[in-house]
Amino acid sequence: MHIMGEAQRRKAEIEKVSRLYTDWLATLTQSEREVAQVSMRAHERIVKGKRLLGACYLLSFFLHQYLKREKGIETTVVVGWINDGTTPLMISHAWLEFGGKKSDITLTHTEHPDAQLTGELIILEHVVRSGRVKYTYHRQRSKEAVIALQKLREEMPWAVDAKEAEHLQMEEISESEAMIQKYLNAAPDDRNYDALARLLAN
């Protein structure tokens, strides 16, 4: 009886989330709706379906290109920082913006969920699904984050320097359409532009 009650509760929760999402979609402009629907499909079919984890740069670049090519919609890839609220440290991260509204489909599933806590599914600033923590998003590091990073560098300089170099490289790529395309072309066969685009086909 308890199992049946739990199943019914879960079903009711899912139906409620679905209803709220549908109601929210109805408030969007046509272009916003396109961004939202593509982002949701990418989350369901790529992040969840293919378990493509730890790919915030790749998926942000891909969605940017896909929306431009397939829908004629211009978006911005932001390479910045996130913080989970448990320490001052900020982690390099990428997300997509359209009309100044943030979309992030990559934090609901993480490679090491005990170390990197799962976050919200955010589409155009709308929280579609909650996570274990609520990340904050930043274009620049805070003073506290810089101090925490300096301490971490004393313990593992090689790891910190490698991540810093990666962040700078991704920042540079995000500012050039040609470099974004080159990055996607160089991805493994199962995660280059064409492979990911096929997953989004209706």
C-alpha cells in the first residue's frame, strides 16, 4: 500500500511539473519558445539520455550553433564561474543566454555528484527542475574566490593551473564563431555537431 501511495505521489508531482512547464511556455515569445524547447530536448536526449556529463562548454557551444543554424536564433555563450554555496571557490562553467536570460542544462547530472553537487535545470531563467544546491552564476570571480584559489594553488598548483588555462581557452573560443565551429568539428564522432544534432531531430 505504501509503495502504491509513493508511486501516485510521484506521478502527481511529475504531472504538476509538466503542467507548470506548459503554462510557462505559453508566456514566452516565439523565439523564446524555440530556445526553451530545443534546450529541453537537449537535456532529455543528450544530458539524460546519453549521459553526456561534464560537458558544459561543448553543449553551450553546440546549442549556440544549433539555434543559429536550425532556428535562425542568435544566442550568447557565457564562459564564467559558478558557486555552490558550500565554499568560496568558484568553478569554471559555461551557459547560454538569449535576451539576457540564462539557460543551463548541464548541472542536473554531474560526473562525481558527491564532489560536484547537482544543480537546477534552468531555461531562460526559469527553474524547470531543482537540484541538491542552487548555484550562483558570475562573470567575474569574487575577492573571496580569488583568495580561496590561491590557497588551493599552494596544495595542487598543477591542477589549478590546468583549469585556469582551460578557462581562458574556452573564453577565447566563445568569442569567435569560427573557433566554436572548429571546437565542435574536433569533438569525438559521437559528440560533434552532426552527432548531437541528430539526437535533437524529431
